Amino acid sequence: MNLKRLLFVCLALTVLSFSCTRYRKIYVAPPVKPPPLPTITLPPMIVTPQLIPPPIAWTAENALQQDPIIPELRDDEPAQMLLNAVDLSLEKFTTMNRAAVLRFGAESVPVDRLIESMKDFRTKLAELGLGEAFFRYIRENFVFFSSSAAQVVFTGYYEPLLRGSRRESPQFPYPLYGRPNDLVTVDLQQFYFYKEQNGLPNQIKGRVDAGNRLVPYLSREEIDFKSRLTGRGLEIVWIDSLVDIFFLHIQGSGIVQLEDGSKIFVGYADQNGLPFRSLGKFLLEKQLIDRSQLSMQGMKEFLKGHPETIPEALNSNPSYIFFQINSQSATGTFGARLTPWRSIATDQRLFPLGALAYIECEKPVFDKEKRISGWEKFGRFVLNQDTGGAIRGADRVDLFTGHGELSELVAGNMKQKGRLFFLLKKQPSGVTLNSAEPSANNKNSK
């Protein structure tokens, strides 16, 4: 009994001792921050640029393709101007060999067939006018060939008016040169290596030097600033502004008003064979102008206000145009007089010269202060009657705007994207177009 009591007492004392034990805080050390990692300088990463496919080598065979989607036809100019332009092309075509061919992309079209196609177009135009009945007839009876370029850039050119004299004087010190007789044109297609080498031009130009070697012809710098053509009797008229002559070269033709008030027409005779370089691009790269001054009017104003920049700026474009006196206003490479708003210039190596075309683009709208207030979409039938030194590739079209203030404003500001189509009357069922034959496009480009 005593033993049981003793055990109970011991157990009670043990419980009591634990209950009276004081609570003790346990200190937990904060986490240790790991030491910083060493800085490792990596070599600069070399980024391999994506390969960009080379530009398309445009040819007459791939520049046009038959388009199953016909544009929504419309026309914003008078029908009579279109009739006049068609007549001028037909007049020229009727003097050509009827068996000669023009290329519509992969198709070869005899001149005779092209004449019949344009005559049909003209007959229906005279009968129906530029209305929905005429547009419906064209959609149903003509084939449309569109430019193969993803985008076509449209610019404008016009016939400028210059002031000049038949005699040199301090007021008129700058000559407009005719074609020099030592300018040689070489037809590379006549040489054996032409078909063996891809990408060669059809022709090159130059002169034969004292060593009987063919060398490049004189550049703009050599002609205008080193007087290499002086004393050869090539001056056809003298002009008061070298800047105006430069822009006349770009337009290709113009009107010179003489001191007595009479006028002479000057037009393209030949080119020195050196490449065309953009004046606007040069002025932008040199940070001499900003993009707001990139119009023809803006560049003219800058050059005339900063005459010290003229030599370097003009010489950045080595291409040089030689002129002749014409009996009529602007005449295109096709040999037909150009019709304002109805004649276009394209690359004659690619597109059928003299042929009927249809364009879609935008034209500028001007406010009372002659500033551009917007752009208006338009569609129009035109004739491909000219070409130009800067008009190269299936993605370029130059619209002739005529002469006068509005013509200059439109031409000086127009650089819009659009679409280009060529038209040809459908063949009767079962008749196919000819296979490839020598092209009738044999004119020199300006």
C-alpha cells in the first residue's frame, strides 16, 4: 500500500515540474545570402542576316502575265483625248512591218493583229463613249495582261517651259547640246557572248578613243563643268539656268521661249549611256533637304537658293541627254506626239511600245494655295508611247501630264502605287497567238 502511494506521489511531482517549466524562445538564424556569381563577359553575338533573294531579272517574257481578274473599268478624262492618242499610235503602227511582233509577256503578237485590236477599241469608243456600255464591251471582248511586279510605282513628267536664246550671252550662258557624232551605240545582241551571259543589256553606248578602244562616253561633269563638248558646234540653243536644263533632261522634252517671244520645241535625240542617278536620293543622303522638299519644285527651289551645291548635286547623276529641235510638241520614243494625261512611258525592253493600256492610281488634289490637300483614286485608258532613262523594270510607269502650271504640279509631286494592264482583243475560238519572234520594239530609250 505504501509502495503504491509512493509511486503516485512521484508521478504527481513529475507532472508538476513540467507544468512549471518556463517557455523558452528558439532563435532561428536568417538564411545566408549566397555570394554573387562572377560576371562573365560574353563575346558579341554574330547575327547572320537572312538571305534576301536577288531582284527579278525582268524580261519581255516575264514582265506581263494574262490576268483572269479584270479591273473595274472607269475613266476620268475626255473621250476625245483618248481617240486622239489611239489615232497617233495607229498612224505609227500602219508604217511598220505587219509581220513584226510585240511581246505581251509570253505571247508574241503580230503588228497586224495589234492594229485590228486597236481599231476595234476605237470604233466602239466612238460609238458608245466612255460609259458603262463601252466598259462592259471591253471586259467581255478584251484580254487583260497585268504587270508581273508586286507593286507598280507611278510618277509624272511634263513639258517644261524654259527661257533661251539662239546666241550665247551673260544672260543665256548654258548650252543645250545636240547629239555628238562620236557617240557610238553597240548592239550587244549581235555578239556571240550575249546569249552566254545572263543579265547583259541589249546595248551599250560610248566613244572610240585615240587608242581605237571603246570607252564610256563623257559624263555630266565632263560636259557641263569641264566643257568637253565646247567648240564642236553642238549647241542648238542657250538657256538661262543650268538647273532648268537638268530637269529638262529628266522630262525628255520641252518648250524654249526665245527672246523675241517665239517658241521652239526640243526633244530627246540620244543619251550618253551612263546610268541615271536620283537627285532626290543624293540630296536626302547628304541631309541637304528633308522629305517635305522632295518634290521637283522643292528640289529646284533648294538648288537655286544654294548655288554652291549645284555642281556636286547635278554631277551625282552622270546620265546626260542630247536634244534636237522638233516641229511639234512633245514626241515620245514611239515616234508619236504625246497626249497629255493619255500617254505613258514604260521600260520599252519589257512592254509593247505604242500599245493600249489601262492604269489605276491616285492623283493629287490641290487647294487654293497649290498645296496638296489629298489624293484621289482614278482609272484611265492610256497609250504606251514613250520610255525614259529612269523608267526601268516592270514596276515603273511615268504619266505624261502635258505643259502648264497644273501639269508641273502633278508631275512634280506624283509618286504613287498603282496597277498597270495592257489590253488585246480576244482571239476567235481555236486561234492562238504566235510563238516568240523578233520584237518590234527597237527604239532607243531616252
